[in-house]
Amino acid sequence: MQSESRKYEEETPSLFWGLDPVFSAFARLYIKDIKEMRESKQVPGIFFYNGHPVRQVDVVGIVVHTKERDAFYSYGVDDSTGVINCVCWKNPMVSRSLSGSPSTLSSLKVLEQMKKLQETVSQKTKLVIGDVVRVRGYIRTYRQQREIQASCFYKVDDPVCDVQISRLLELPCLYREVYDKPFQSPGEGQSSPEGLDFSIYILHEKVKDFLLENKIQTFYQQELETIDTLVSLAGEPLSSRSCQVNSKPDSSSKRIHSVFKEAIKMLQEEGVVFQKPSSSKDLYHVTDYDKDLLKVTLDVVKEDCRKPRHAEKGCHFLHVLNCVRQNYNPSLAEVVMHRVLELLESNSDVVSTMEGYYMAF
């Protein structure tokens, strides 16, 4: 249960919500907690449980009251911790009447199958008091009352209470392992230099997007440090975004330089960029747009696949890497070679014949 949620009055910035798996999942919470969660001040319809942003839930319970309207059913669902109203929209298939006389035997069979499907859907969605129901949907507040707007609901056939018992056993484990472990946004509670980690990750993603979208072939770090949209990500420490801290201009510029350096290092580790011994030590090459590297790699695969030794299975990755290192760049990293071969394969220039082997068309 939500015992420590009051500690987390300060909301996690919405930028980081997607990093919490609970945000994307249908959270399996007790109804009591769903009704007591605090609503976000940033985005209506988002609620917080122990710092976890929650927008959609999955509940199983017994129907304790029902109302029917033209377009929806309203069911009160009780899971023994509380009762919540669930708005469940009617399926238009059920309300639509199947009329007309079928002209052929096949159309008659289709009509019969459609009627059976209608009956099944009706049985699963029109509930009475005492039925066990599973509801998945979004949380909302209507007339100051918390309720669930169902995106999916159905009657659970549970004559010996297997589903309910399984749920009762599952939830304490989920709470212990996931929900009761408070979500902390990246950098929270950390100090430099560890506190820079998430800033570096965000910057490295943005730099990658910038390089690929603009088809940059080569660049210097100093050039990236002149782009305002990138500098803004590196210029402010994550831990101080909610509370500005005065710092000296020179320490700020050093920090920006350091964050860019680490972000580029991450890109090198992913094979997105690399350096050549023959070029300036500050010059970086973008793997996807290095035409010479792509050409050398393709030529190696083409030429060697003509040889009897590689004609059947193709060239092994390590063989291609060896040849490219001899002909182009002796310090080329394996991760860069993997990226090049994947790019050539996506362009249909080469094909992987089996694990680790490549052949040119």
C-alpha cells in the first residue's frame, strides 16, 4: 500500500516519465491506492504512486453495482480494498442488428458466425452484480470522483476463484518488487560527476539525431559546441533544473566541454562515429556517411565472395574486419564494422547468409 507517497510531493519532471516502465504499463494496483493517488500538477490524468507516474491500470474485482446508458455501462468494481466506478463503452457490434436475407450458402454461414460472435461479446460485456470482471483503462476524475475509463473489459469465468486467488498472490510481489520501490528521476540524489550521466545520455541521443538528420560526414567537437540546441542540454546540470545554482562562467564552459566529450565517447562506443589515425585527432567521422568506408567494405565482401573459399557461406565478419583494417583503418572498432554491415544489408548491398557471414549480391 502507499505508505511513503507523501514524501514525493515534488513531482518528477514529465520529460523523465517514459523512463519508468510503470508509466507505459497497465499498473496492477489495489483500488484503494488508485483512489488515493495524487494527480499530477503538470499533466491532468497522470497520477503518482511512490513517485511512479501512472496513467493506466488493470483491475480485477466483483461487480457490486451496475448502470446502463445508451452508449456505455457503468460498473462498480470491488477488489476488497475499495470500490471504483468503471465506465465501459458498449461494443457497436452488439447493438448492430444483422438483417437481410443471405443469397448464398457461404453468406448464410458468415451470418450465423457473426450472430454467434455477437452473442459471445454480449455475454462477456453485459455483466450483473456478482460477476467477476477484469478492466483495463485510463484513470480520470469525474465530478470529483476517481474512476476508470475502460479501454478493455470482460467477464472472467472464475467458478473456483482461481483468477482471484492468483491475483491476490501476485499483487504483494508486484508491490514489493516494483511499486513500493520509489521511482527516482535520473540524477536525483547524485553528485558530480555521476550526476552528469543522464545529461550525457540525453546529449548523446540528440547529437546522434543531429548528425544523422543533417547527413554530417565529419565534425569537430568544437563545432557541436556552437549549436545552441545542443549546448542548452549540456549547459545546465540535471540536478539544478528545478533550483538554479550560481556557477562561474569558466566552470560552466568546462562542464559543457566535458559533457560533449563524454557524449561523443558514447557515440564511439556505439559505432556511430569513429576516428582515423591519418586524420586530425580532434576530427570525427560519421559511420553512416563515410563513403570510403562503405565502399571498401562492400568491395572486400564482393571480391572475396568470388573466391572458392567464401563462395558458399560468404565472408565471416572477422575476415571482413581484418581486410578493412588492412586497407582502410588499422584501428577500426568492431562495433563500427557491425554498423557498416548492417547499413549495407539494409540497403540490400549484402546479405547475411548465416550468423556472422555476409555475401554480396
